[in-house]
Amino acid sequence: MSTAAKGLEGVIAADTELSFIDGEKGVLEYVGIAIDELARHSSFEETVFLLWNKRLPKKNELDEFRTLIRKNSEISDATVAQINALPKTAQPMHALRTMVSYLALEDSEPNSVKPDEVQRKALSILCKAPAIVTTFDRRRRGLERVSPDPDLSIAANFLYMLNGKKPTETMERAFDVCLILHADHGLNASTFTGRVIISTLSDIYSTITGAIGALRGPLHGGANEGVMTMLNEIPSVDDVEKYVLDKLKRKDKIMGFGHRVYKAYDPRATYLKTLAKQLASDTGNSDLYEKSHRVEEIMDREVGSKGIYPNVDFYSATTYHCIGLQLDLFTPMFALSRISGWTGHALEQLETNRLIRPGAEYNGPHGVSYTPIEKR
Amino acid sequence: MSTAAKGLEGVIAADTELSFIDGEKGVLEYVGIAIDELARHSSFEETVFLLWNKRLPKKNELDEFRTLIRKNSEISDATVAQINALPKTAQPMHALRTMVSYLALEDSEPNSVKPDEVQRKALSILCKAPAIVTTFDRRRRGLERVSPDPDLSIAANFLYMLNGKKPTETMERAFDVCLILHADHGLNASTFTGRVIISTLSDIYSTITGAIGALRGPLHGGANEGVMTMLNEIPSVDDVEKYVLDKLKRKDKIMGFGHRVYKAYDPRATYLKTLAKQLASDTGNSDLYEKSHRVEEIMDREVGSKGIYPNVDFYSATTYHCIGLQLDLFTPMFALSRISGWTGHALEQLETNRLIRPGAEYNGPHGVSYTPIEKR
């Protein structure tokens, strides 16, 4: 019988002051502030500052932070050339992971783990990730790249570089909220990956590169594509009930519902739902929103009593679709946001670092002698 | 008071049948076979097969495996072009991490986690890593790249591509033994990183890329450079005693001594020491070996009773130097070997997968309200 704590469930692996989750009550706080308040009143820039400094910025600090962001949001010609040399058919998560790793090569001192330098490097990665993703995406669509506009927020800039035109206010706001909602979430698998990597006193490029790799998995960030795929499978709002009931009968998973942590309504989904509705209406995608809403109604009627509710992925799908993202850019958007949380956790890990090296239980044979090949 | 298991020390995070370590007794076995037996009688190719199949190969299986290795050891023209576009001043570990990540982009189906496909992809990565490292290294030295020779072993091929000429038998053997000795070592930080990544059902490229990032850290694989740096600081064998005693007096760390796991002689260091001596003599580096040996004598006299012995890094340094490796290629060599162990663990994780998601203890404030920026 194995004594391993499978999945490390129930094991407390680190201390944090970043996010607090009460899955039973449906609470998520960043540094004590309810996620819904941040979603309604804050910006992604401010949230990044909050996660890295454990307090909201004063006016002059936010201005300074925004200046730094502007200065870091363009990628070098060499980076553009590298992206242009990637196969167009490649999946964007693999491209993003590769190019974030590559950014280390353009840094003459990539290895410093001093907190202020880690922050500076992480800010550079965070700011360049939108240009990486959009340069890759526009090229594969046969379009010229669009350079960042220094007057725009991170959210608006991304949409500008993606679509070649400035977003509407609702688009910018909805996307900004998505970035806020995905910024941090306890010791999820990618954040934990990052903590293990930086615990060797490796660097922030290795940390974020590794975390992107973990996020790609279908049991983690990769799941957010599934919601859109499901919605595309349902022809119209009238077909939702039969579709969901059939799935439930076959015990198939309904994408975007349930969460290992939340047994109540995912607090990230509340405000996003309102925004998704508005955005869908603005962009002529009300059908998509109506389908989503109907899925939620049926699910609530059928399994609501079991604590299975929509999670943050569910209304992210409508939002991402409405702002013009192709399906395989959904997970990169998650990565773009989570770079902030990964960095916050890396900074915390470095504060009181101890190499993360668990034990394994060995279940194999002992004292086997080496049999020469002719006698095997 | 934190309840976190810092560094996860004492936590059993997984089952394994790959390597068994008894740190008190100085035992390391791969699938039950003592590391010293493998070092003396096996080859790296055979060890890779052992770790991926949990048994030694029969003659025809090893032949087949070697054929596959030969077929996979050249990198594409596009990969060469990417490497040639990297800054020459970049550190090889960052270059290796980036290029392993890049290999996913040349794979039309990078995401499969079926065991046989994971093995096939991992073998391709393992075989291409030597060409990546040597192409990068020769370019920065202003030398033409050397294509792999299909008749050579992985060890010999690496040295051929590095130095542009075939290695002597002792060089090949010593390097092959280094590769065997570094192949697997329980749930070290990079292997654990890989397990966390693949536990999201992400892919083997993400897994190995993330693990390389963790290995780079000075508390993990990055430590092996330190031994050589130390040996270079000691002018001659006559200066060793004073150097070591001074360091001990200042409570400085002597690089290459002690190990979080081993409290006895590192079983990987025994045979390597013999080979290092021979190799040093063959290559006119006996001084280097003599300095190392003298460091060991002084350390044994001074702190041997405390269970502080040379670890695998210690005589690896002499070996790597004698085969022609620059200092910053020491850790990439460790990575090259450990790809085999990372893959073995990824395969094990997939066998009975459960997402690795530990908890964190939240120590921050609660219920903080969002203060508007003008009131901060």
C-alpha cells in the first residue's frame, strides 16, 4: 500500500499572503480584497502591483508602474525575427513558452534572484507576452504585425495588436476583468511548478517558462478551450436542454462546471457573467451568451444541489470569443494574466526559500545483479 | 506559526520503481541494480532503456533502440537556423531550455500523453539535445558545426560534435559513465517539477523544458560548476590544505561535498574517481586530479566524521574539464543525462495520474475593502 500523498491533496506546501480561497463559501481574495471588488473597481495593472507589493499602489506609484509597462511592451527586432521563423502551424502555447524562454537570452543578467530584479524582469516578460502572442497570431493569419501603442492599457494594447484596431470600451473592460480574475489562485499546478523551479534559486525566466508548460495541460489552463468547443457543438439555445441532459446521462463532463476547489459559485464568474452578456450584445454574439446562460440554468436545475456551478472558464469563453480570440489563444490569455501570480509566488518563495524536494516511495526490486546482455 | 511542510521535506509525493536511495548507507539503485554495477558494466543507452522499461534490454531490443537513437540524433535545418540566430553570449542552459521547448513546434502532434508516444518524443529530445548544445557551443567559439556520426554512441557522438574529432576510448567511457550516474535520482527538484507539469496532462516538451529550468538553479544542477571554479582558485596541490582549512574556518561551503540525501560516500563518486584519474593522466591534467584528491584527503581528515563526503559533482568536474567542456556546459551535461530520468518519472506519473495541487496556508489579511486611488 502506497503512503504517497497523491496529488499532494491536503498537504500544505507553502505560506502565502497573495490569494485566499474558501471553496465552500465561494470566496477568493487577493491580499484580502474580494475578487469581485477588484473586478468591478480595479485594473489589471493595479492588480499586478497589488500581487507584487501586497498593497494597492498610490497614484504616483501607479503612474510610474504604467510608465515602466509602456517602456517594456515592445519586443526586439531579434525577437520578432525568431517568432517569424517559427512554424505557422505551431500551437500558440508552445510558441509562447518557447519565446518567453528565449527572452532570457536577450537579458545580459538573466539569473539574478534579487527581489527588485526579479520584479523588473517579470514585468518585462509580462509586458512582452502580448506582443509575442499577437505577432505569432497575426503572422499565421497572413497579417502584418501591429506594434504596441504606448497610450493604451495592457488589455487594450493586446486587443489593438491582435485586431489592428482599438477595442471598444466594453471589450477593453471585459478583457481587463478576465486578466484580473485569472491573476492568482493559490497553489495551483502551474504556480506550484514555478515555486519548485525558483526554489533551486533558478531564474524568473525558467520559472515562468515552466509554469506556462504546466498551465497548458487539459487538467489545468488547457480546460478553458473546452467550453467554447462545447458551445460550438450546440446548434441553438433550443438544443441546449437535450444536449446537457444527454451528456449528464452518459456521465460526460460539462465543460466549465465544477472545480476541485470551489463547491459554491465560483466568485470569479459573477461579474464576468454580466460583462459577457453586455459584450455579446455589443458584438452581435447574443446567441452565444443565451446558449451559455441556458446551459447554466439546466445545470443548476439538474446538479446545482451537488455544488456543481459554473467556474471562471465558463463565461470567459463567451468573452474571449467576442473580443476576437481564436480558440487556441484562450489558454495563452490565461498565461498572460497568471504571469502576475507566478511572479508574486516566486517573490514569496525567495523571501524564505527552502529547496522543494519531496520524497518518493520506492516500490521496485532491490539488489538485482547486472545480467550480461547475452544472458538476458 | 506556519503549518507548511517547508521544502516538502519528509513528504512522500509519489511512488516510483526507478531509483532507490539510501542516503545513510550510500546506496543508489536504478530499478534495483546498484549504480556502481551499471557504471562499470552498462552504457547510457542501456540505462535509458532500463529507466523507461524497468528492465535491461535484450540484444535485439538494444540494437533496435540504438537504431532509433541514430535516426533521431540530427536536428533540422530550421533548428540549426534558430540556434544560429540566438545571441552568442547567451548562457547554454537558457539556450538548451529554449531549444528543447522549440522542438515541440516541429512536432505536428506534440501533446500526446500516450506512453509509447511520450517515449518516442522523449527519445527524440534526448537524441537532439547533444546536437543543440554542441551547435550552440561551436558557433560561439567561431567553429563550423559538426553533424552527428551515426556509428557513434550518444557519449562519443556528443564529444565528436563538440571537439570535431572522435574521442579516445577513455574519454568516451568516462563521459558515458557520467551520463549513467546522472540519469536518475529520486524526486529531486527538477524531476518533481516535471512530474507536476505532466500531472496536468501537459506534454513531454513542457515537462522537460520546465525540468531544465529547475535544474539550472545553483541549489540543484547548477552546483556542478562550483567545483571547477574552486579547483581553478587553488594554484597547486601544495596550496590545497591552506585553502580548505581557511574555507572551513570561515564556515564557507566546500563545493562538491555533502548532499541533502547522502550522509555516506556518494555511491556515484566511487567509480567515477578511478576514471577521472585515468582520464586526467591521459589528457595531461594530472595536476587537476591531484588537487581534487588532496581536497578529498583534507576534507576526510577534517569533517569525514560528520558524514560530509564528495558527491557526484566532485569528480565530474575533473572529468568534464578533461573531455573539453567549458565551465558553462557542465550543467547542460547534467540535463542531457537527466532527460532520461525526467522521462521515466513522467511515464510513471501518467500511469496513475492525479493532478498535483498542494494547498497553501494563507497568512494575509481578510475582508479588506478596495480603497479608491485618491484615498490611498
